[in-house]
Amino acid sequence: MASNIIFTNGCFDVLHRGHVELLKYCKDLDGKVIVGINSDESVRRLKGESRPIVNQLDRKFILESIQFVDQVIIFDEDTPYNLMKSINPDVIVKGGDYNKEDVVGNDLCQVRIFKYVPGYSTTKTIQDFSSR
């Protein structure tokens, strides 16, 4: 069994291929993949009253069903810093819109940036669906 703890986090509101590719990348780092997801209240604070589209328990269930994910933890704060401190990950993975120095928890461990899969984002998915 892998000994490294790989941590990533986000809202994971409307799951799309880009999310799954990120989770696969995490698993390919050969460790236990722990995903922190923002609670419904946290998503509303960050994204606005119209979000989340999918509630936290359903988002957690869906993520737990993905073969690349070992554990999912819901957090209510705006950032997962306290969760990261309690988990003590070896690597934090974030999507390509981040710089390593701006990633929450960069003082705790190594940070890896996953390059986005072009054409996939939650905002784009919601916009595409709404325009139908």
C-alpha cells in the first residue's frame, strides 16, 4: 500500500472530465488520495447563492465512487488549511489556474500543479447547459 498522502480540494460541484483527469493525476503520484470538498455553505460563500448545483453529500458520494479517490472529507471553511494541517499530506495537487506560491498549504508540503484539460470547467459546463 502506498505511503504518501496526496491531497487535493475544491467544490467539485458539477463533475466533469477535467476533475477526473486531476484525480487520476493524483493517484498516479502513488499515494493515498484524499479529496477535501467545500461544504454547501462554503460553496455559497465562494461561488454565490446559485451554487452549489449538487449538494455536499451527493458530491461526496460521487467522488468516493471514483477509483482514483481513497477518501473524501467535507470542510466548512473557505480554505482547507486546517484540514491540511490535520491530514499532513506529502503532496498537494491543484489545477492549472494556480501558481505554486499561491496554493493554500504550500508551507506544509510539496505542491504540484496539474495542467487543465482544455475545454473543461464547471463554469463552462453550467453555461453550456444553460444555453441549451
